[in-house]
Amino acid sequence: MSTPPDTTSSALEGLEELLAAADQPGAMADFPSLLSRMLAALLPIVGAERGRVFIREPQGSFRVFVQTDQSPSVRELPVSQTLLARVLREGRPLLLDTFDLASEAAVVGSLDESLRSILCVPVGSGGEAAGVLYLDSRVERRAFSEKDRSLLATFTRIAARGMARAAERDELANDLERYRRLAADEGGEARVLVGGSAAMKKLLGEVRTLGAEETTVLITGESGTGKELIARAVHDASARRARPFVPVHCMALSRELVESELFGHEKGAFSGAVARRVGRFELAQGGTLFLDEIGELSLDVQVKLLRVLQERLFERVGGTQTVRLDARLVLATNIDLEEAVAKGKFREDLYYRINVFRLRLPALRERREDVEALARHFVEHFNGRMRKKIKGISPEALTALRAHGWPGNIRELRNVVEQAFLRATGDTIEADTLGLTPPGRTTATAAASAGEPSYPASLEEAKKLFEARHISRHLELNGFNVMATARQLDTTKVNIYRKMKEYGIHRPGPPTPEDE
């Protein structure tokens, strides 16, 4: 079958356009439509009636990525999933004349008797192929000649590149959607700044000032003071508010995979890297990247972070392609970075690079006038999440809330209100549901009423009592994340588990395999 020169020329132009789209991440939204138009241009050249590009799902089945038909009547004919799987398994093109398929029936499954020719080509290479190009015809027997294979091979290679980029784009979109869901799960609590104290008014004024700038921001404050909330406020006040806000909690990152999480990795960069993965820096492109607990990063990662801050460039782990960063950095810590620099645990040059504009978050005990407003805000938050409705907080409960020292700050207050919410039997939170030591009652007296001696019999027992309470408190503040607690207390995960067993400290809820 001869092909008109203008048709071939049009196909070559189409391939060039398709290749340009496959190499430009920003063109991924148009890639499927370009691929479909290119596939439609190929059908008359190779003498096919129907064209499909199938993509393999994780569970092994195939779905149509793009499709096109010269004749509407051919659209509903079934395509053998067994045949598609065979092509991927063998990793090579398969040309079939359906008049000769009697011996192949057990392998490829049933095919429509009206079909005369079928050609399947892997989209990708060998065992790494992610999909299949499928062409068929009811008109011509052995319609697909050898000369068509070069054209189709070029098409499938370009399609593979574009589909890989499209998959990467989908992964990025899924990651961002997951971040949005996480923020939504926190309700208004995650996006509302509560409090009218002088300290809060000063802080909000600084946030508004920072919104108009692109300055790197360092947020300091005790654990539980709401550093991520303030980072979000800085983002929302900026021109980047419509772009992603990507939070990264450095303490929760595995030391072995922290670079991959931040910068991404290329396929084959290390054991288990079966595909390219974009890191948090790329997820935040155009928006804001929030690095919480920055003081927990190892010194070698600090070196790479310094380069990103200075040059706005980075490479994925195992890669050579340089990626330019277009994201604002907001960083936070609850440790004294000056002290960490003096001890050699934090790079001095990085400290001076990030300490451009510092926001200090006051502890809750420094803004006690906000405790009532925060408590009522959390009541409304849980009213929206739980089936029971609480109308208010009793005067006695408010007195107890104001008198408490709040070592865990806003996070502790939130947990106390949630606990009281669950314990409440009526429509009001009472003091006895808070689980706090009543005003005027000493900690020693409370301990004695719980069966503990108010004064330990020996110094060794006093040390153990303090250690048990200290570990328990840090576990609670970290949501019983043993790894994070171990890092915070400068010990090992194994030691924390041993101490939990020794002191009878149990995480809330049913035991996990690690607790056994």
C-alpha cells in the first residue's frame, strides 16, 4: 500500500510536535490530545481502522489511554487483554493475521471473526514497557508492512516518554491533593489564627509584612506553639497563595531517605528506586516549602540545603539534571540553633543564611488571655467532627484551663479539649473531664492520690520517676512517635521501647506489632 507524500510529511510534523510536548513538563495537560491526533494520522499510513494506546494498571489490567477510529462500527469490538499482556511479557511487536489464529486462540483469547490484521507494539522497552500500542483492521489482511514498524517504533518511544512524564505529573497532583486533604482534615483549625493578646497582634502584624516579601523566614518557638500554622499564614498572605504549600517534618524523615524525600530520586538511584520520584522541593514549585524541625537535619544534608538556598538549584538523587527551584522557604525549629552551632550540630553558614527574618512564637503560658478563645475554638472544631454537640465550658473548667502551665502549648490544649469532649456526659465541658490538676492542689498530692509516693524513698527512685514522666510527656507531645521521641531525647529507638516496657508506658489504642 502506497502512502501519499503529503500524508507522510504531515505524520513527521506530528511526531515532531509530539516529541516537543513529551519533553516539556508544562505541556503534559495537552499530551493525551496530541497523542490521539498523532494516532489518528498514523491509521491511514499503516492501513488500520482502529488505534488504541493501552496503559497497564498496577493490578495488571489495561485501560485505554488514548483511542481513535476511522470507522464508528469498529469501536465496540472487544480487545483481548490476554493479547496485550502477552505483548508486554515478550517485550516485542506482535503481528497477527486473524485467519491463522486457530493455533493462537489458547494464548491470545477470543477475537472478533471480522478482524483480518492485528499489530501490537510495546510502549517502552522490554520488561519496562508501561503500555501497548494496538492497531487492527477488518479491511486488509496483513495490512501492516515491515516498513511501518520504524514509524510505529518512533511513535511508541515518544509515547513512552510522554506517558512517563504524565504519570509523574499525576503523582505530583496526587501528592498535592493528599496535602490538601490533610489540611482539610484539620478543619478550620489549620487555617485560623485565634487570639487577641498583644503577643498575637504583634505576630500577625509581622506575618502581614512578610506576605509582601520573598524573604526566607525562620520560625522559632517551643513544640506545640503552632509553627506550621504561622507558616501557612505567611504563605496565604503572599502572592504565592494560589500555589502549593508543602510541609515537611524533618524529624519524621528517615535518615537514610531524607535526601530522596527532599530532592527526589531517579530510577535505579538506590535499592527500591523502581521509578523516578519527585521530591518535596519540586512539589513546592511556585509555592512555599515549609521545613519544620530544621535542626534535625544531618550535617551532610545541611550542606546541600545551603547550596539550594544560595543558588536555587538542586539535582535529584542519582541524577545529573539540574532543577531550578522556584519556591519560598519557611523554616522552623524548637531548639536553640545558636547553641547547636556552638556544639557543632548545626552549620554556622547555614544558620546565618536562614536567619534572615525570625518570627518567635510565644509559648501559651505567655499569652494566657488567649486560652479561653482557643479552647472555645477547639470545642467548635470537635463539634463539627463528632456526633455529640458541646454548648460551652463551665466556669470551673475555664479556671482550670487558665491555671494550667501548658508545657505542651496549643497542641496540649487541643488534646485536653478533645479528651474532655469525649468524656463529657452532658452538653458542657466540666473541670473533672479535663484531666488537669485542680487549682490549689499540688502535683505531689495528685501523685499520692494515684497511688504514687509524694516523695520517693531514695534518690534513685526519684530519678526513675522523673525519667518515666519525662519520656511519657515527650511521647505524648510527639503522638507516640518513638523515632521522633528518641531523636528529641538524644537516645535510640530501642532504648525508648525498653524504657516504655520498664515503666509501663503504653501508647493509646490497641497494641501495634512494634509493641509486642
